[in-house]
Amino acid sequence: MAKLNEEDKQSAGFWVTKEAPIISDDPIAAPTSPAPDILRCAYMELIVTDLAASREFYVDALGLYVTTEDDEAIYLRSTEEFIHHNLVLRKGPVAAVAAFSYRVRTPEDLDLAVAFYEELGCEVRRNPNGFVRGIGDSVRVVDPLGFPYEFFHQTEHTERMSWRYDLHVPGELVRLDHFNQITPDVPRAVGFMQNLGFRVTEDIQDNEGTVYAAWMRRKPTVHDTAMTGGDGPRMHHVCFATHEKHNILAICDKLGALRKSDSIERGPGRHGVSNAFYLYLRDPDGHRVEVYTQDYYTGDPDNPVVTWDVHDNQRRDWWGNPVVPSWYTDGSLVLDLDGNPQPVVARTDSSEMAVTIGADGFSYTRDSEGEKGFKLGNTL
């Protein structure tokens, strides 16, 4: 943040620039092969240890629609989706993420994905019949950051449920919005994702130039994925969008009525980053799910990048409420292409929790100003 000019500071307290000044000391070389044209995040494949308990959470409590299911897997989609699924719950011995899946623009983009990742020396597998139901020719890779990705174009179409008001619930989840990934070196991860055509929309930094997180997009919203600093590679959360704030409140009320309020980890609240209203839940295996609404359009080529001071307590919650420690420390394992958990590498840069919550357990705000405001931190 030392490079940011004071005239770029906005009345809301953050800075805006044309391009995020995020530079890696250990960049991943950009392949000479062109990157595939990624449209959007499309689905996540989650490994769960109790399929029935997961179905109760995602279908009965959250209201996702079942496209198909059997004794080994459940395929779910949100209200506005027309492709086969947004979430696969697959029964397995270890709770983890098997794939972060992106849809690409054309079938030929799969050839580009193979060449792009093979040039990097990554493990690449291609299945003309798809790795899961409802998805055709697909490419799966483990990227240089250790994350399992899938790219596909061909998919079976299903009924879009937007007009089925007779089936809608008060907390309707209308679409998959984004992933959030935990990685020890955020600048390195940002540079690699930029090689794939992702653009930064927002980030969190400090005066020493440490980057704590960055939000990156392909579709014209705040993000398709975020890179969050921490021990990784791990998955921080998968996010589904709703239409309005009241949908999120309805989910909280429903979980309370079901005596499942312990599923609520954080919120409801409003983020400073993304400006979205949010709720964070934990499923029966501990996978984190965000429900999210009312972020903003980012599709213009000169969309300004928003940079937040890590000491501004309103970055994570616009009302200044503290972040529970589990939100900073917990995450889901990710798998290699054979289904084995990837080793987790410790972050060596400063952690966001460490620099914003003091030894006395208080979370301080606006560190650069005269008087520090505070709210309870990890004493909660």
C-alpha cells in the first residue's frame, strides 16, 4: 500500500487504482500457450463422509434442487441454473474438495487448457465422457498452487427453476457465485490467475506491502474466486447467491427453528470488501458455505480496483463486527487427481488474524488514525 496515492483514497475509506499493485517475489512463469477462455465458476465437487447428513443440510435446510442422486453421490443445482449441477456431494473417507470446476467458452478451449498446463509441467487428465454425470469432455489438472481444477464446455441442460414459484423457499439460493481458496503466497497465486485471464477487483494489503487476500473474476461480478492468505492449498468456502437480504435472514430463522443454529459460523452481516450481505455456514463435515447477495457489476475494462487497509476493521464486516477465529484458521483439504489429500504448506507472511487481533483479544480498527476503536476479537 505504500505505492498508493492519497488522492486515490475514497470517502468510504479504501483506495482505488486502475490495476492492483500486487507483485510476487516468486512468480510462476507465464506459459507461451494461450490460456483457455474461462466463462465462470460452474460447480464444486465436494467429498463428504455422511451423504444422508449432507443431503439434509444442502437440500432440506438450504433448498438446493436435486438433479439426480444415487448411493454414492448427489448432484445439486440452484434456482437459476440450467446446466446439470452446481454442486456434487460424493461419499468418501475424508472430507475434502475434489474439483473447482470452471466452464470454458468452446470445446476447443479444452485443447488450450491441456497445452497451458502441460507446459507448466502440471498433471493433466482428460476424459471425453466427463468425470461426473451431466458433464461431457473435461480436463482435470492440479495447478502449480496445488489446487484441483476442472475445465469443461459440454453439459446436459436441466430445467431452470426460476418460474417454479410453487417450489421456492424463503431462503432461495439462486446461483453459484464464487469459490474462495486458501494459499500461503497470495501474490504468487494472483499472478498465476492473471495468466489465466482473471482480473483483480479488490484486495487487502498493509503499509509494508503484505497482501492478505485478493478477489478475482472472469464473469462481471466481484469474483469467481478469491485467494486468501493462510496455510494451503485448502478451500475456504463455496458461495451461493440469493436475491435479497431477507433471504439470508430467512435461512437464519429456518436453521434456528430446526435447532441447527450451530451451523451458523459468522453473520449475518455486510462485507466492506465486495459490499455484499453475507452469512457463513458449516456443513456436517465442516465445509464452509457462504450465502451472499448484493455485490456490484465489474464488467467495464477500466473497472477500478479497490484496496483495503488490513487494519480497517470494516473491510471484513462493514459494521465493524469482529471475525471469529475459526473463519481465519479453518479450511477444507483439497485432493490430487487420485483422491489423496494435498499436503498443506504453512504461510510465512503475516496472517490477517495476527495483525488485526491483539494479544489482549481485542480487534482494533483504523490503526493509522489517532484513536483506536476496538471490538471483542478472539475472546468470543
